[in-house]
Amino acid sequence: MATVAKKKPAKSSRSKSPMSPAHKAALATGREEGRIVRSYLEALEQAKPRRGRKRTPDTIKKRMAAIEGELEVAEPLHRLHLVQERLDLEDELNAEVAPVDLAGLEEGFTKVAAAYGTRKSLSYSTWRAVGVSASVLKKANIARSRG
């Protein structure tokens, strides 16, 4: 029986070439546009009205006082849930909500949204479905049809 000699794998004819400055600039532009779009969409999500009454520091403090009264007579499992609710309320009370500059984010969004949307093949309907208003899309020069 003859032994078959194994061939060495052929070296790839393609060698890694450094990225061109134009390619690096395009990547940086894409990252920046993505960051701006993400920031605006996150701010829209935070500013979206919530159902029910808004909690105020006073209502949070009242509920915490009620929890303290309930803790004295609660069964162990119910006490567990009350302690967690109290911790959640303390966190909510101590959380500082920084005001969001929606107008500034909107201005940045309108500058880059058309280019970003074209590059990512995003339709007008897609923007609307995630909560971007028609007036903002108009400012960004994003038309209803792709024609």
C-alpha cells in the first residue's frame, strides 16, 4: 500500500490590505448616524405617555408608609413581596430623571435620518411604526413613497 502524501493547504492569494481612508470615514459616518438615530428613538420611547396616573413623590411616600403598616401583620410570603415593593419604591423615589432635550435630538435626527434610512432601506411606514411623527419625517426629507 502506498502512502498518500498530504498536500499543504494553499496560502490564500488574498492578503489583508489596510482600509482606505474613505472606507474608514464611511464606517465612522455610519456609526455616528446610528448613534444619533438610536438616541432620538430612545428619547421618543421615554417621552411616550404612560397609562394611568403619574406617580408623584407624595404618592410614593404614602404607599411606602402603607407598606410599613402591612409588614407588621403580613404572612412571610406576602412580606417578601412587600419588602421588594418597598425597595422598588425607594429606588423610584431616589432616581433622578434627567430631562431629555428632545428638540436637540430631533434636530440631529432630521439631519441624518434620510441618509441612514436610505442606507438601511427603511420605509416611511417603518419610521412611523416606531413612533417618529410625520412632521419630523417631513423635516428630514423622508417621503411617504419610495418612488
